[in-house]
Amino acid sequence: MAPRGPPRAPEGPGPATRAPRAGARPPPPSSRPLLLLLLLLLPPLLPVAGGAVRRSSKPGLRGPIARLTRSLPSSLTGQALPRGGEEGPERGAEPGAPGPGEYGAPAASQGRWARAASVAGAASPALTSSSFVLKGDATHNQAMVHWTGENSSVILILTKYYHVESEKVLESSLWRSSDYGTTYTKLTLQPGFTTIVDSFFISPANKRKIILVSSSLSDGRQNLFLSTDEGSSFRKQVIPFSAEKLIFHPKEEDKVLVTTKDSKLYVTCDMGKNWLLLHERVINEQVFWAASGVDGEPDVVHLQAHALGGGFRYVTYHVYNCSRKTPTSPFPGPVDLNSLFVENDYIFFTATSSNRTKFYVSYRRNEFVLMKLPKYALPKDLLVVSTDENQVFVAVQEWYQVDTYNLYQSDPRGVAYSLVLEDIRSSRRPEMEAIIDILEVHGVKGVFLANQKRDGKVVTLITYNKGRDWDRLQPPSVDMNGKPTDCQPPDCHLHLHLLWPDNPYVSGTVHTKDTAPGLIMGAGNLGSQLVENKEEMYISSDCGKTWRQVFEEEHHILYLDHGGVIVAVKDSSIPLKILKFSMDDGHTWSTYNFSSSPMFVDGLLSEPGEETLVITIFGHMSYRSEWELVKVDFRPSFPRTCREEDYSSWELADLQGDRCLMGQRRSFRKRKATSLCINGRNFTSALASRVCPCQDSDFHCDYGFERSPFSECLADFWFHPLSPPDDCVLGQTYTSSLGYRKAVSNTCEGGVDLQRGPEQLPCPLTAPRGLRVSIRGEVAAVRPWEDVLFEVQQEQGDVLTTVYHVDLGDGFRAVYSNLTLSKEPLRHAYESPGVYRVCVRAENLAGHDEAVLFVQVAARLKALYLEVVPAIGTNQEVNLTAVLLPPNPNFTVFYWWIGQSLQPLMSLNNSVTTRFAEPGAVRVTVQAACGTSVLQDSKVIRVLARFQVLPLQFSQGLDAYNPNTPEWRQEVGQLVTQLLAKETGVAEELLLTVVRPGLPTVADLYVLPPPPKQSLARDQVAAAAPLQMLTPIQQALSARKISFLLRAGVPVLVAVREVDTGSLQLAESGSYWVVAILLVTGVSAVGAFILYKCKRKRPGRTVYAQMHNHKEQETTSPMNHSQGIPGAIQGEGFVDDDLDSQTLGSHSGVVLSVDSREMHSYLVS
């Protein structure tokens, strides 16, 4: 959960092109995004209205929130504004439109003056305008503007050239005006040195205090430039870190938080002279100053940071005027990334465990409790819309919703929520949070606009009582030209787009303002539903009760002088020079040429303050021109300040004409259309209010209830109104709900009292229910002697009289009282590995409940080694064995990835068998997971049609030095392979020696076929090459030439091993076969045949065999392949059920075949 507001540009420099809304005019095809970062001293006077649920832009308040992130607006950083236009001659200017300095257009620093065009039947207002060109900044593609306001005439503009590829600011200029923007002076921060300023920040407590952040292109080091006089002078301050964002304290002007690019958090209490490191590894977007009047001290900082053991946690610091710091953890468990949000009386965050997300809230810094939504809402997403007036609005996307959200309203603590409106339309852009089509109308409390999507149609609704009742907007009877609209309810209504603009300093599709109550301007259409590509402009001056059409296309809007002047500039991608304005709530409009030449308008900005009548238009004449700022002054149109007789009054009413809204009748005043006077700083729109008696429309449905079609609040099936609340303690009383409650800000008195409940009921003694036991950190696997913190929680039932019997499964038993009330965990450590059954039984006189948890105690895995044969025949079974240290057969899960498959096989056994149908190299990977420990090993198996295996043995002295570890066996095997290759001249890559586990130490030499040659058939090469290589190998081994020195005085001799055939039998059908033939050297073919005949008469002496694949039936005698090569085992492809075995007599015993179980024993014994 995190703050949600309008789309923002990056706080650091960076390109932010304007993404067109659906149905909006597309930008020119070759437009270059040119950003304008605008800063205001007071709350922005252009509150951007739209679909992202926004409230008034008061200091210290923020818009609604979504799951993920936004920082406090205590320091007014700039926001990106796209610079429109089209690349080409004069960037899409109208043909013949003059550029700067052409056809009489003024050059830099020369004023351009014009007067408003008169409108028939209206007095001619006197407007003046002047322009100023920022000379030399044509290449700069970003700007930041700060208008101090509060009767100050100072404006600061920072322009800069941001290089996208290098992500650096390469040039910058700082300009200052002291005459409301008529002229500007370029400032030099360090005479004789080039200073590049990245950004600047302004204190909301004292707008005269400004901090510039500068950086060096060579080494990236940063400095701060500090001003206390609105930028008239600056003091350089060296900093020992690289700042990413500055956050001024909202009330104390010299206190600043700084997040760095390496995720550290610093604080200063003397405007940057001294810094205190608060925390490392913070989440930079999750840092908040204390909320005034809520946190105990103003020096409290809320933040989210990385936890030492992984995950994220919520931390607070009390910095004591930056002299020392005291950290605390208000919530003991982990929280979700970017979910922390601090606003007004509330703190929100989410915590996910076991794939379940829980939403927490704290009211006025009390303990965190779960937010109570309807039991089966099962939210996929939750966005906080508003926290005004001690009440929370949230938008919840429930389990069945895709592009809509439901709106819920809370009790004063923000804990219990009831449904207000279903199916509010939402949209989501790539890499952005959801945007909800709901808008709080500023200036009049309790009024909201929302777009509801039902059956594929989107309609606009309005409420005047915080969601108790919703109605469709009434259409105007005539259009802007006085012609009938032919739009009659219930088939036709007015519908408005509720969208945030991508440009933060132009208005959204709906514009309202706190200082102009009742005035609403929006873009939309008439019809049965909202149409995306229709953006006609409509206005209401009575808070949405009646509407009038004013323009056929969308315009950006400014309200000046409490709504006494409305300024409109067309939303266009082509150059403009005309603005429109109205002084009578939009009934009549005048036009004014603010520029003699059309210009691309990048943004509008009005002077901060309540009596504003000066605006600044930002733009450029062409693609290559400098920034140009046009000042338009409406003050000459108003010769005097308004008097009482210059005002008329109007009373707020809803669409049914009811004037008692939110418990009171409210009347407002506005300037008469015939009076050209200034409302001024001290003007107040609210005229009078009178409390009303309560009526049915003042009551919302309470938690657990929903409104029926007959407007009654009925209990949901899962809710029992008469049941005592979960926190009801024996000896206390409670009041059950009848299903109704008033909105917190509703002030009605007397009259109907629907929320009146029955008499106070005593809290009964209830049996414990919902007992749970868990390990802190949501783990179920620990290590021996590790401290385990057991937490016991009870959802329902009396806790004061409940006794808890605890059995931790290893002999520890105890009895506790107040176990769940104290919330202290039980600390325990298990000595030995195993599975332990933890049981907690809670009982009192009313009943009992029991919770069970199985705890797995396992030592950390140290080593994993995959034992496989290096070569195998096609379609033969192969055994894959994972050797684990320490052995942990009961608690380890093995995941096997074979070949290119992304789907692993899973087993509790440490070995599996498989087959490979095609020749080639196959990679096998195994992962062993035990508790929180995971290890992995990987090997490559060569699948061949034929290969040779020669059994080897070592002199007996080697056994005494065999540690039986995979690494030792691998190194001995590599050494034997190298010695054989060196002695025989056989390529080393064709030999592979595998030392078997266990004692005595023996090995197998695999002789692999070389790659087939073009001139020989594949089978001929595969059969002949290994046989040819075996001759010199056998000769070298027989001649005792293969030996090595294990250590001083311990020589080791390698020789051919004789294999006892008595213990090796032929495998069953479907087993793993290793077929071997050992031929005796010097025996002729005829002699071999005679020995073969003799052998058939005397079985059990010496046996030879050859396996034949049914797909390749071969009748060649093994004598033809291995004549004169004794001791060789010849392997071929897998034979199915039938095996053609041939036995040959000899004077020495050899291996014939090995089945899968024997091979597994052979490898791991």
C-alpha cells in the first residue's frame, strides 16, 4: 500500500513524454519531448483533476494511494511537463508563422504587449501581457519553475540539458525574476566556474529558503547551494554523499531529510551545515516526516528499510534536533516493499505471508490492526483514496474484478469498512499503478464524481453525501450555440472523463478548486455512455446540479481570484496565440492574443495566493527556439476591491433539490456578473451554514451490512449483528449494530436516528476460537540450536480467563495465562534434527480450541554431488544419484532438470532413473532443498550408440588414504586419465576415468568414440575406434606403466581389474544395462570359438555377452570386434525384453552386465 496520486515525472532529470489518452488527439509524429519541471511555493494552483482519485492540494496532504509508492510533498519538487510541437520547419508551426526575431517579433528581453478583444454586449476588460525569451537555452530540454507567491514578485527558473543516454545533466542555467516574470536575470553561482544544477527544493515552511543540488561531470560529486532570501544569494555547502531526493520538514524550515543514491538516509537541522546518518539500506520512496499534531514529537521520521535477515521492515526514528537518534520498530514482522504510507491520522502498510496479503492500519499512532473488509471481498488490490475528516475511503479490486474497483468507507479508526459504490472503472499503464476514475470535488465537502462501468458501458455518477446516494449528471437542454441537445433522461445523460493529465501543470479533464466552491469544468459528452474520443467542455457553477456547454474541444483551465476569472487555453498540438477567459462563471467568454506569433504551449502557471490575477504561459516558438515565458496580467481589468453589494448568494442542493446535505444547509456567495472587482486575499466563499435534523439519507450502512434495492441495510450472510465483538472482555458491555452509521463529518442533530442500537449488553464468557501458533518470520524449518520464537494468536474468545497448555514436541511442556494478551513470543531452541509437533491448547469454562504446528529442524546442507555414469547407450536406463552431506533423507526434496525441460521432476528419494532415446550430450541438474538450505549440482551425460568400459583397480596402499569424497575421486580419475593419454597417445578427451565411491578403491575407464569421419560409416567408426584405442591402453596397464605418487613414499599402481561374475546377473526387462566384453589377447578366432563351445558345457566359469538393439539387429560375433583385447567391457544400445547373449570361455573372469540396482550400489557404496 502506498500513496496514489496523479502521474508524476521522475524527480531526477529524465525524459517523460506525454502519453495521449484514449481518444485524445495524437501528438505530432516527430515531436520531441521537452520537459518543464514546475514548482510552486504554496499548494499548486492548478490542482490536476482526474481519474487517479485526487484531493485538494493542501500543504502536507497527499492524494489517495495505491499498493505502491509516493513520498511526502513536504518539499515542493518539480514535475515534468512535456514540451509539445512537431519537428520540422518551425516544429509544426502554421505556414508562414514568424519565429523569434522575424517579421517584427520581439527579440529576447523585449516585451510583447496586447489587449483583449472586446465582446459584444460586455465591457472591454483591460489585459496586458509581456514575454521574455531565455536567451542561450535553446538546447535545454527541461526546466523547473518556482513562483514564491505570498505577495512576492520573485520567480526562479532552472533550465537544463538532460542527456538521455548518459542520464546526466550536461548544461544548466538559473534565471531569476523580481517583477512577476516581466524580466529575468541569469545568475552565476560560482564566478569563473561552470556550475551544473540538477534540481532545487523549497521549504514549505518558509518559501524563501531554497536548496540547489549541483553535480560535477568529471567525478559525479555533488554540492548544495543554499539560499535564505528567495535566490538573491547562495552559499555553497559540500556534502559527503550523493543526494537523490531532499525532503523538507513541513513545519520546521531548517530540517531536511536526504536520501542518497546508495540508499542511505541523512538528516540536518541547520539547513545542511551538519548531517546525521539515520539509517542505511532504506527504500528511498518510503521516507516520511512526522504528521503535525499526531506524532508525539516533530522530530519523528517514518521509513521502510531492508531487514538484516531479508525482506523489509517499518522503522521510526526520533532524531532529537539531530544530536542523537533513537530507532524503534512499531511493527515486529516484515512488511511488503513500497507499501508504507503515512498520512494525517493514519499509517498503512501490507504484509504478505503464505501467499496471503494482510492490510494493516494504525489510527493516531496506536497499535496496528487488520483492516476489516467484508469477509469475502478477498482483495487483489487496495488503493487508499482519501483520509480527510477522520475517515478513510479505499478502492478495492475484489477477486472477481478485472478493470473495476469497489469503493469502501471506514469508521473513524480506519478499521471497519462498508460498501459505498461498486464497479468504478480503472485503467493501468505499463509500469504504473492503477488509475481509478473517481474525483473528490474540491471546495464542497462530501461531493464526489465517479465513472461506473456496468455491462461494458461507462457512466458518470455524482454524490453529495459521501457515497450514500449516487445520481447521474443532468444534461443541458441546449448546446453552446443555443440549439436543443435532444438529450433526455433516463436514456441520455452527461458523462465526464475523469483523467489525470500527463502534464502536471495543465488541468485534467475535470477541474475544481478549494477556493472556488461549486465551480466544476470538465470534458465529456452527452449520450447513454461515456465516449472516449469526445471531449466537449461543460461547466457547472452550482456544484454539478446544472451544466452548460462552453467549448467543442478540450481546454486547459485556470481559476483566478477565487473563480472570479476562468482562463482557458485549447489543448492542442499545434501553435497557439489565443486564450479565452470568462468573468461570469463561464456564461460569456472573451478572447485575448497573448502572443503576436503562435507558440507551442507547454504549461500554464498562476501566481500562488488567494487573490491571483497573474498567469505565466510557458512555451516555445519552434523546435530550435529558446524557452519563452509570457506573463498575462488581469489586474488592470479590475479597478477596485469588491464590496458587499457586489455579491449574490446561492445555496447548495443535490439533484433532487434536497438542501440538507451532510447534516447542514450551506450557502455560498459569488461576485455578480456585472461587477468588475477583485475578491482579494480575505475573501471567503462560504456564507452561512445551518444544522439540519437527521434523515435517512444521513446514514450509511455499517460494517457487515449492505444496502438493498429498497434502501435498507441488511446483514450479509456471514455477519451476525448480535454477536459480541472480538475484543469484548468479560465484565464489559457492548452495543450491537442495527446496520447504520453516520458519516464522520455529518453534523445533523435530532430527527431520525437509524444507528440507535439496543440496550448495552454484557460481554459473555466465550470459548477461544481461531487459535493459531506460528514461528515469527512465517518459517516452518529451523536449524539445531537456533532460537525459535513461537507466537500464539487467538481471534475470538475471552483471553483473561483462558489457560494455554503448550507442548513443543521435544519434552518441553508448560502452562500459561494471558499468553495472547501479552503478545510476548515463546523462545525455544531444538537440540537435534527431526520433526517436532508443537501443540497449543486454549481452554476456559466456555470451551477450548487447539492449534498444531509441525516444525522441521534440519542442519544446513553442506555439499551436494551428482553421481552419474559419464556415458550411456541410447534407450538404456540410467540411474541419477544425488549424494548429500550431511545425509538428511527424511526432510530433503530433490528437483531434477533433465535436458532442456523447464519442468523439473520432484522426488523425496535421492535417486531417479530415466532413459535417453537420441544420441548426444544431455545435461542433468539436481537441486536439493531442505528447510531454507538449497544446493545444486549439474553433470553432462553422453548418450552413445557404442562405447567401451575397462575396469581398473589400484594397489592396496591407496585405500588407507581414500577420504571417499567426490572431489578426491574426481581428481584421482583426472590424474589416471592424463597418465593414460600421455602414455598411449590417445586423445585425453576420449578417455574418462570414474573412481567409484567406497572401498576398496576401484575405477572404470570409459573409452569414447571420436567424432565420425566423412569417409566411414557412422557405425563403423563407433565400433572400430574404441577397439583400436584399447590395445595401447591394455598394453600400458599390463606393462605396469601407469602409476603415480600419492604422497611421499606411497606409490600407486593402476591395473586392469578382474570382475567376479557370480554377483552380477542379467537385469530384468526395462533395467539399466551395461554390456561388456573382455577379449583375451593372443587368442585366435578359432580358439575363441572352441573356448566358447567348452564354456557352454561348463557355465559359471567365465561369461562374455553382447547386447543387440532390436532396431539394429547385428549378427557379428564379438570376436570380430575385440580380438586380442582382454578385460574390455563393450556397451551398446538398450535391448528391450529379449537379450541375445553369447558366452565365451576364457581363463579370466569379467563383468557381463549390471542392472540398475547393482549400478546404484556400484556407484554409491
